[in-house]
Amino acid sequence: MDNQIYLKNVVTLTLNPLICNGCGICVIVCPHRVIKLENKKAYIPNKDKCMECGACAINCKENAIFVQRGVGCAAAVLNSKIKKTELTCGCASTQCS
């Protein structure tokens, strides 16, 4: 999963490292492990792995992260993880989970 590319060259994910406080909550909530933490600052090594669920931006108290949240597959993946149910977006589970 770490090498999975969700969408190439279209992701709206941005991070302002100047206001990041390094709390790491974005790293914890990201289902595709898009955001990493180094030297007490978040960074994005490959934003194409982002499925634009918005979990990072919603949970960032400093508003250091912006993403235009997507719908469809991203919502289905998150709901299946939260509810511990079968994936219902039509994707193979190896592609989305």
C-alpha cells in the first residue's frame, strides 16, 4: 500500500510547514500514510498517494493543511474502516485499503 498512487498530478493537498506545530495528528489519521513527520514538522513525500479524504485537514488545529475533500471511493474506504464492514466502492480491496 505504501507505493499506491491514488490520483496522479491532480491532488489538492498542500501543507504550510511554517505553521505546522509538529503534533503528528495528520500522520495518525491519514489512511494512506501520505504525510510523514521529520524534525517535528510534517511533510508530504508524495501527494499523489492522497485520496483527498480530508482527515488531515479536519484534524489539524493549526490549519497548516488544506485539501479539497473528495467523495465516492474515499468515503467508502473510510466508512468501511470505521464501521469494519466490507468495502462498497467497487474497487478491489488491495487497491483502496
